[in-house]
Amino acid sequence: MPEAAFYRLLSAADRLASAAMWTVVHMTYARRVDLSGAPLPADAFKPVPEGHTGGSLNMVPAIVGYLAANAMTGTTRSWMMGQGHCVAAVEAVNALTGDVSPAQRGRYDRSEAGLSRLVSDFYSYAIDADGRAAVPLGSHAGPNTAGAISEGGYLGFAEVQYVHAPLPGESLVAFLSDGAFEEQRGSDWTPRWWRAEDSGLAVPVMILNGRRIEERVQIAQQGGAEWLAAHLRLNGFDPFEIDGRDPAAFAWAIIEAEDRLRRFAEGERPKYPAPIPYVIAETVKGYGFPGAGTNAAHNLPLSGNPSQDAKAREAFNEAVRALFVPPEGIEGAVAEIAVHERQSRPPESHHALSQRNPDAPRFPNPEWSSAGDSPDCAMHALDRWFVRFVEANPNLRPRVGNPDELRSNHMGFTLDRLRHRVNATENGVADAVDGAVITALNEEAVAASALANKGGINLIVSYEAFAMKMLGGLRQEIVFARRQREAGQRPGWISVPLVVTSHTWENSKNEQSHQDPTVGEALLGEMSDTARVLFPVDSNTAVAALRSVYEGRGQVACLIVSKRDMPHRLDGDAAVRFVAEGAAHIEGDPAKAEVQFIAVGAYQLEEALKASRRLGMHGRHALVTAVSEPGRFRIPRDPLEAAFTANDEELASLFPPGMRRVIVSHTRPEPMIGLLRRLDEGPTRTAARGYISRGGTLDVPGMLFANRCSWAHLIEAASRISGWDRDGLLASAEQAAVDGRGDPRALRAPDN
């Protein structure tokens, strides 16, 4: 770039940053803008101002510096912002440069009318007749924020995702917050995971403004930027400090960080961990406006409300006068920075990470088991098929998020094929410098490795109880993808499965802390078209379920899978139908049945079959139906979910109207019967059994007994709603056990 053009660009960045900061404070306080620069009168201010003003002001120079770096090098880098509440900075810059989302086009621009709509829409709380936001602008980054790939509402997840996001040949700038530094210790491990061979350039940029909402951040208490730099060096980073108030400093830092990382990668046989450059952008919270550096800077930095307080109004007008850039100055700045056509590159709203849509994967044919085969472990079957799936798709970068025990969870083939990623290998251990299994005893961090790898194939494997720690990260992905669908934007990344095993009913060697079905229950509360929860019942259905997930796009799916050997209940074709339709009849004739056992879960199906066979011995007819995906049978909450769920005809074919039913669930019974409200014909005709928060160091029969889910408890429940005399169905010892006054061992070997 010629020297004169270089300095024109830096000058333009200064003007654009001032104009964007001016816009940000108007978004918090004002109903409109005045591009003449005249002071605003009282009626131009919002009666109830709102906004994360200080952080947004600090983010403006960072975003503008990022744009300037792109213009200097003719490269459209990707960006990620962990502090999604600072969205005003992004929206202001986008509106001024004209790089807005389709929903915002024609509504927000750098005209006085366009900027006035932007500031009046911000925190307007406008709602339409359908209950959705009536403006394409929110308090956090969203699908209508051009270029956003995450809401950033859960602080700390960008820190553990950014290193896994860019593919080779790509570059990502990750804007991070000093407050979120306290959230996730896993962010310290970026040098442990980055590899020149399979990773794009990743540039972390911390906005170090020193304050949380109510106090100084821990970094400031420990010693500020100097302390942080020392901490980062101990963890393998290559930190350097810049002036966080200057867009030029950000532009230089981004280019310098990439150059350092390239030099390392191009060196002879790079030795890992890589010294990841880390930009520390030191600033004052809310710099450029009254209240900077105080707790008030977080939200409403003025001492009063300008719509009512003359002193606050005067302070606002004086501050914005210093930031004001006339329209012709803004036009000139944008002309220097928004040079995408001249440089033949996409605008920042279309950066690589925001456009993820990998080619459809190739699917190897499953090696189906037959009904007569010996019992098998569903996790073994998943393991074998997943390795073949990865090998069939060498163009899709694999990532396996693993908190600790992949081999214990019966994924040994996967571990031997993909290996733990380490900096130094150990003899006799399945590890490698280029391993694709990201292993650490930090559930959030390892789940992030899969959730961020949106250009590849991913798998997360965890104990069921400990998957709860991943829930915030999972939900952030689910909510953002669902809102994209609502906005008519189809998320293109290959859906990500979370396989939870060592689950509630079979985790007998550990205490009740390890017996927790909450993750599935929580995900069933999300919109079922985007958050899938599946309950395979044998090895064939487990493979069919996993394949079904990878056939989808923009979904997070939780598969709750047994790792003990279980009988084969469905052949290959039936397993595929089971997953596609969400349920299947396993045993019994719907035309003759007097009661229907609805089983959600593998062990629950086995108990239902035992109960059915005992009833059959005594002339009673039961229909046993297994449910693979309960969310398909819920009452849909909007049209998108309605398109995913079963219609009334499909429901009736699987769950005949008027039938008495006993639902037995892997989960707690209350959330499941609420979810399956369409099947519930009232407490006199429908009973529900499931986990009732009882456990301990118990084996599978003990867990089933303690939670009143054994076959005998199911017969007792069926007798109650059917008006049967249980004396003809259960022996006296069995009745005593069910009633809690006999020996539980009487139920362990039913004569059926």
C-alpha cells in the first residue's frame, strides 16, 4: 500500500471510530440523531435509556481497527466477539459502512433517517403480533447482526472456541473480554491445541478495560496488563500490549500477530506448543464519554437521565460534540475503508466463518446386527461406524471433544484412529501431536472444540451427569441456530452430536452425583427441530441415530446411549424407520392391546417387555412401543417445530387413541409426561414412571427398583389405571417388594 494511501486509511479509521462511538451513545440515550451536530433537546432522549455502553464504546476502536487491517492487506478475516452485549459497537459500524444484514437493509444506513431508526430501535422492546421482536436489532449479537456467528451471551465460550474455528488458509480475530477471562480456565490452553497443519490463523484480542459490572476485574486486582502478560507467557502465549483506544493500534496488532504465527509455522519443523500471539488492548471502560472508568460506565455512564435532567443532557451534548464527525467526513472515511469491490473480496458480513456450509458427507453403510445375534454394546457399534465415517470424509476436519475417558466409554477404535492431541507423545498411549481428540478435564472446553469446528465433522462424548457442565455452551449454539432459522437463514454446518453414556441407570459403581438425566431434560425444553434428544435402544438404533444427526444441518443432538451389552431389538431397516419416525412398536398387537407401555430408553424398554410378557402369561394383552425421539410427539410451539413433529395421523398410528398407557422414561417422569401431553389421557388412564432422584452405589436392577421402574412396578401401574386385580399378575413376594415391605431381589428374575 502506498504511504499516502496508508495514512489516509489510518485517518479514515479515526473518523469512523469517532462516528461509531457517537452513534453508540445515541443508541443508549437518544430517540434520534441530528447530523448537523446541533445539541439534542429533552424530547429527543429516551425516557428509559438502556445499553451496555462502556463495553460497546471500547469495542468500537477494535472493530474499526479490524476493518482497517482488512483494507490494508486486502483480506477479509473472520471475527468472533465473546462479549455479545457490546453489539451496539458492531451495529453502529455496520450501519455507517453500509455492511448490514438483509433484514436491516433499507432500514439502517448512515443517513440521518437510517441512524435515527437504529438508535430508536435499540432497546425499543418492540414486539409483533406473533410474539417475536419487531425490529432486526437486539441487546446482544444475533442473526440480524451482519457477520455475527454467536450471541456471546454466555461469557467465556468464545475464549475456548476460537482456536478450533478457522480452517487452514483462514484467519480469525477473536475479541475477548477481561471479565470473561475469569469464566473459563480452558482459554489458557489455546497453545496446546493450535497446529499449523490443520488450523487457520487465530488472533485473540483482549479488551482490557479493567472493570466488570460492579468492581474491577481480577486482572486489574492482580496487577493489570503486566500481570496478565506474565500469566499468558507461562501458558505458552506470546503477548504484547497496545493502546486500546486507537484503531491503528488494533490494525497493526492483527497484522503483526499473524506475521508472528506465520513465521513460527514456516519455520523448520515447528515445535509445539505454538507461541500464540495475544493482543492486550489496554483501555478505560467507557473511554470517550463521561463516567469512563467507573462502575456506571458498564450500563448508563451519565449521572442522570437526559430526558429529565438538564445537567445530564448538557454532559451528553458536550461529549458527543467532541465525537461528532460531519456526514461528508463519514463518507470520506467509508470510501477509504469499504474497498471490497476494488480488492475483489467479500464484505466482512460474509466472512468465512459466517458462511459455513461444508459439502454433504459420504455415509458408509452400517454393519447392521441381526435379531438373532448375541447382545452387543451400542457404544461399540457407534465407535466402529464413526471411524468409518471419518475415513470416508478426509476433506472434513474431525474433532472429538472428550472430557477424559473415551476408551472407558467404549470408543477405543475412535481413540486409536484419531488420538489425543498432545504437545509431547508418550510411548504406549494413543496420542499424537496432530491428534483430533481434544481431551481435558474441562467439559466446556472440550465441547467447544467440536462446536467451533463448523467446517468439519464433530463428536462430543461424555458421562451423562457431567454433560450438564456443557449445557451453557450447547444452548448458546442452539439458540443462535434457531434464531437463524426464524430469520429465514439456514445454518449450514453439519449437526453436532453429544453422546452421553455411563448414564443414570448403569453408572452403578459411582454415587448419585454420577446419576443425573438432567441434560436430556434440559435440551428437551429447547425447540425440538434444533435441539434433538434421542434414546436408542440397541446397537442398530444407536448407529441409525448417529447417522441421522450427521444428515442434518445446524442442530445439536444429544444421544443417550447404553454402554453395556443389550439385546438386539430392531434390524437395520427397522432401526432406520425407528429413528425417522421417532417411535416404533416393539411387541404386541395394537388391535388387541388393553394397555400400552411407552418406553423411553434402553433399560426402560427391557422392563416394559418383561412386564408385557408377564401380562401375556395371564391373558392380558399389552402393546410395547419404544420412543426414540420424544420431541417429535410434543405439542409444537411454532410453525418450525410443527414441521418437525408428528401430525395427528402419525401420532394415532403409534399411540392409538383411547388406550390406557404407562410411560416409563429414562428421565424424570414429570418433564416427560409434560412433553408427551398429546398422549396423556388423564391420571386415571395414563401413568408415568422414571427417575425420581434416588440412587447411590447400586446396580442396574437396584436403580430400577429404587426409582419404581422395574417390570413389576410397571405391572402395578398398569393394574391401577386398568382396574385389574394385581393378585393374579404378581406373586405375593413380588407384591411385597413393590409395596416397599419385601425383598427387592424377588423382582430380579421374573418368570416370563
